Amino acid sequence: MDVDQPSHTGEFIALPSKDPRAYAIKCLGLSMAPRIQPGEYVIAEPNREPEPGDEVVVFDVNGRVMVKRYLYWRDDQLYLQSINKDVANVILPRDEIRDINPVLAIVPRRFVKNFID
């Protein structure tokens, strides 16, 4: 699932997190449907380590940002799952990953207006 690049818009999604670096990203595309729909936001916590089974935000060295399910590492490659069976899973070499952050929450489209200050 592609996402809108993180930006400083002056808007905040008011959800509790113990991570002072937590951020929200608006999701685009259907690779994580039906779990995450286009227009929904995910809240990620960069100070927490992801665990297998977590949804994660992955930043690669080419500037791509995606949300996927973190499966496992093998032979210095990260295996990521697309929930939508019509979209291929992703395998990324370790040296192509800039950062990987676990998702704390998914904010459905119908609730976004309630959470953005």
C-alpha cells in the first residue's frame, strides 16, 4: 500500500502514544485491503521494534514508503505481506531499507475528522 509522504501540515491526529516521535500517514492504494482502506491513516511508533505479524511502515532508500504486514527476516532480506491477495508480497534486501516502524493504530476514514485537530 502506498502512502502520502509524511509531511508537517500542522494537523495532528489525537491518539495516545508513549512514543514522542509517533506520526500518522494517510494510506493510498488497495494492497492492504480490506484491513486498511484508501484514505485511512495509520499511526506508527518509530521508537518501538516491529515484531512478526505487525503492520509496519517501511521507508526504502529510493524514497518509497509503504504499509505492509511484517513477516520475517531471512538471509538479510525482509519479507512483507500484502493483505490483498491480488497484490504481490514484497521482499526487500536489508541495504535497501532506510527504516521500518510498527503501526500502533489504523484510523478508519469515517473517524478521521474526529481525530484530526
